[in-house]
Amino acid sequence: MPSCEIFVAEGEGGGVIGFVTVDPATGYLDQIVVAPDHWRAGVGAALIGAARGASPSGLELQVNDDNDRAIGFYRREGFHAVGESINPNSGAQTVVMRWRPDLSPQAER
């Protein structure tokens, strides 16, 4: 990414338990990673919150279309499927998802 902000989540012992990478100029959320032993503990939601703070007008991302767990997470965080694409690195089918502060909660894939 030409420019990005990286937000890091630290555990109680100070170790990294997650991070998110977002380009505030475009709103593209390139990566979000949370250590599996911290899933469903609010870390991912906190990182999405940081990304929203960096790009308050909206966020967009691509997620592999067979990653139901991640798609469910993004939906719970207010993202909506807006299209499909292909990952240029892996060739995998992806779902393009978007969060906008004014998106209707009824919009779905």
C-alpha cells in the first residue's frame, strides 16, 4: 500500500495479539489479524474501531468468499457485501465488503 496506518493490539503481557492496516486516503482495509486465542474477545472489534477512526467516511476490503468466519465478523461489524473480485496474488474469489456510516443495515450479499 502506498500509504497506510497500522494499529496494533497488545495483550496483557505487552505482546502483539493483533493489528490492522488501513489506507486513510482511500479507506482500503488491507489486513486485519488477530491471534486465534484472542478471537471473540473484542480485539477485532477494537481494531475495526481504530480503522474507522482513521477513515471515518468509510472502509472497503476484500475477503476470500469461502471464509465464512471472517465474512460473519465483518457483517457483525456493519460491513455489507457490495461485489465480487479476484485476489490478484492468490487467484482466489473474493467478496468486496464495505462499511459506510450511512449504509442501511438491511443491505446484504
